[in-house]
Amino acid sequence: MATYIIQIEDTFDVPREKVFALFSDHVRFGNLLGAPVKRIKDSDEADPNGLGSVRKIGIGPIALEETVTGFEPDSLIEYTITSLSPIRHHQGRIRFSETLAGQTEIHYTISFEEVIPFTGALIHSALEKALLRGMKRVPKLA
């Protein structure tokens, strides 16, 4: 099966802690994506959206569950799909850094393999478009 990778890099005139707070809060992340997102399991850590938390994206039978597998406040979020999905070996990684000018840089990478032949390119395109559209909302939502 084919492996697909999405890489998005962007810079925002918003403090890193505010951008991180937007991406780490599951409900607000849904606002960014333009999709319903709900935290269905809290993290055992101080931040309920942190390591081990689970979010549900979508509604009904087409919803996916993602589990946070890496979490460093104001620096890193990693997650993977942990429910039945049309893709496998999904890994999302968002790294946040501050520039010398006080801006926030985001390096967002998603990799996955298709389960059903020839669907990977379609999923890649739809996911990348949704994320790029969401990136335009960051300054307003953060």
C-alpha cells in the first residue's frame, strides 16, 4: 500500500502559547478544521487535552477517534487514529516554535497508508485542503 505525507509550515503573528492552546484544545481544534470535535476521554495529566486524551472527529458512523500520543506544552502535539478508519499507520505531529520576532511557526506533518487501494490520494487531498483552510483561521481563533 502507498504511504502519503502532508507537510504544512506556517508562521503567525500570534504568541506561541495562544497558538498551542488553539491546537491542543480538542473543541477549538474542531473550529479550526470546520468539523465537529469532542473530547471523549480526558488525559491523566494536568491538561485534560494532553497525553492519552481521546477526541472524536465527525459524527455518527463516519467519525474517527484520535489519541494524543505525545504532548509537550507550547511545543509539541502528536496523535494517531485509534478507531476503525479508511487509513492505517496514521501519525500526526505538530511542532510549535517561536521566531526571533515573537511570531509562532508551526510544522505540521501527517503520514498514513491507505487501506483501500487508490483512496489515499483522495484522502490526502481532502485532509490537506481542510488543514490549509484551517490555517487561515488561526489568527482569528487564537
